[in-house]
Amino acid sequence: MEFLWYIIAALGAGIGTGLAGLSAATVMVPILIVLCPSFHGETGAYQATAIALASDILGSAVTTYTYAKYKNIDLKRGWIMLTYILAMCTVGSYAAFLAGNVVLGSFTLFLTFFIGIRFLLKPDTSWKEQASRGERLDRRGIAISLFFGLTIGFGTGFVGTGGGMMMLVVFTAFLGMELKTAVGTSTFIMTFTALIASVSHILIHPAILLEKWDVMLLCIVIATAASLLSARFANRVSSRTVGLVTGAVLTLLGASMLLLHFWPQISAFPPALQTLTCFGRLILYIIPCVLILLPIRFLTGVPSFVFRKLLHVVAFSCFTVMMLTAETWQSAALTSLILALLIYPLLAFFEKETWYGKLFVQKSPGEVKRSLLMLFFMFAAVIAVSWGMFHNPHAAAASILMWGVGDAAAALVGIPLGKHKVWFRPVRGKKSWEGSFAMLGASALVGSMLLFLYGGYPAGIVIPCVLGMALTGTAAELLSPGEWDTVTVPVTMLAVALIML
């Protein structure tokens, strides 16, 4: 299993270097020290850093070559940083050996997470007034280069990570470089810093080379290939896209590694453990759903309204997964709230991208993020009321499942086949009787199956309850304005279920 983690770590390191000039250790060290038992010893983090630095040498070199082909390097504004960073690498490397495994490992995990957050918040780091390529440094630029050259050089030798990111920030935010030029310049410097720091690590602790030579060779080859491919990609897309992709990857990686690193402390607090377990299982369900939906959307000619309902199916089926896997109502409700708080800002960031409109089918601007926010808050409220207050999780599961399946049936039947329009004042011909009857039948069928098979209720209770829920839910769907049927339909159905079950 460790062999697989070596490959994943090297791939992630190479992609980070090629995309945004990140040092390989930013990605590689957290994976090795958390997921690989052979790096859990007293000097495990130090050995992982040395391997990452060795992988950085060729990875940064091929990345530099690629960016140079696109004329995205500016050494006239980076030579001072290069000189002082190289001078401080050896000092930092020796200090890292003295600091030990605990300090080094924990620092790297937190750094990975916060670098990812920083990229998501500001994917394009360019300064408003960019300097012309090749423009010489003024006194302010020289002072900035001296200060950060000393600090970044020591930090690169000490933790083996963060140097690329810090150089990127300095070059863009303080020295006025364009993002891709900053990446190319920083990877040029990292080629030499990685060489010096790697040699220093090995000379200080020769067992790295003797014990881990095979791991080092594997990581070097894979990271170099991944760096080359990702650098070519980065030079062909916008700087914002590069920043967003890098931020998403590093944030997820850092959060996962921190979670695994502090798992003993978390597991000692049962509510937190239950919520994280529920959340993890839900994510494992969502990921394959996304991998299935993406090719359906972009590689097939499926109609937009059909794909929109496929998204709805994934959304409401998330609730079923939570209800089946959660140990307590609190963990299920908290998982819904966490998803709402994570998804909304992510969609807000990505909705400016061109692919966002192609992926999601929106009736109005911002509709997807608003609907998902309402959806998961509604999930949390339904769970808290039905399971928490009335101790009846079956009512919550039935109301959500009946609403989800019924809503999908209404669209799939009503849009292509609905010839008889409903002319009530709130509806005014926007919905059809065919779609409404499809919702009534589909929701009643799925509700009966759930309460019979999962709930174990007798037919004398299930049949009138399901009919009452289906009728009121269909009426609520007809009369609800705009996007509010996401809330009104399941809440109406839940009220009937709580009365009749």
C-alpha cells in the first residue's frame, strides 16, 4: 500500500510544481509522514523532506524549461532573491535536523492547508501595477529581495516546503511580476535551492540515501514527468484557472492530512468523530456521482432538463446516505450544515468561469448555489425536527425521498409530454397535469416502498399516510413560487408524515 502512496505523493508534487511553482515538499511530505508507516520514525519527516527536495531538482528544472519557452522568466528582478536563498538553504537544513520530527511534520501539514486556502481566496496574485519584463529593481525592490531572500532561504532549508509559494507571493505582490512569470522565475531558483538543500539533508543524515534510495528514485521520475505535463498545461490556460485548481487540490490535501494526523485526539470526542465519519462517507458517495455526471454532461447529447434532474437525484440521494450512515441526528444535521457552508463559497468562486455555465443548468443567475444552500439547510432542519424532536427518522427519509423522486418524475414527464397546462394563478401554464400526476404516482410508490421495507410499518398506516403526503406535496409543488418548492414540498410532506405515522 505504501508504494501506491509514493506514486500519489510524487504525482501531486509534480503537478503542484508545474502549475504554480510549489515546492514538491508542499504535497509530498504530508502524504509520506501521515500515510506511510516507514516515515513514522524519529527522523521520518526529515527523510520525507529530503526525498521531496531531491524530486524537486529535475521537476523544477523541466518546469523552468517549459516556462522559459513561453518567455515567462524574469531573472533581472529575481537575482538577489536567488543569491540569498541559496546562501541560507544549508543553514535551514541543519536547523531542521535539530528541530526534530514533531515540529517539522506539524508545520508542514498546516502550511499545506493554508496555502490552499490562500489560492482559493485570491487565485490571481498579480499586483495591480505590473513591472515590465526585464525591468531592474529599484531601492524598495532590493530591500524586499534582501529580506525575503534571507527568510525564504532559511525556511526552504528548514521545512523543505513553502519556498516556492513564498517566492510566488513576493514576486507578484511585491515585485510586480505577472503570475506565470513569477512561477517560471521561482522554479528556476528552486532548481538550485532543491539541489543544495537535498545534498545538505543527505550529508547531515546519510541514512536517507542508504535506506530510501528506491523511494527517492521512484518519486524523482514520477514528479519530473508530472511537472513537465502540468507546466505545459499551465502555460496554455489563464492564471486564474491555475490558481483555483491549485488551491482546491492543496486545501483538500491539507485538510485530509490534518484530519489523519490528529485523528487520535478527534476520536476521543464522540460527537466530532460521528460527524466526521458521516461526512467522510457522504464525500465517498458524492465523488463517484460527480465522476459519472461530468462525462454525461460533456460527452453526450443529454437534454439540459434531464441533466438538471440528474443533479437533483444526486442532491436528494445525499440525504438518504446521511440517514443510513449517521449514528445520531446531530451528526447528520451537522454534516448537512458543513456541506452548505463549504459548497456555497466554492460555487461563488467558480461561477465566473466559462465552464460553470456549461456544466450547470440555471434558470437564473446564482440559482444553483442558492438552491443547494436552501437544500442542505432544509436537510438539517428536517433531520432536527423529525429525528431530533419527534424521534421519527423514517418520516424525514420518506418526505425527502418522495419529494426528490416526485420532482424528477414531474420534469421528465411534464416537459416532453405535458400537453394539458395547469392554469391556476400561481402557476399560469408553467406546469402540466401530466407532470403533476407523474409526481403524485412516483412519490407515492417510492414512499410506500421505503416505509414498508425500511420502516416496517403495516399497510393500514402506510397507504393513507403516503397518499396524504403525495397529494399535499404535489399541491405544494404546484403552488410554490420559483425555487421555493425545494423547501415547501418536503416540509409539507413531513408535516403529514409526523401526524399520520
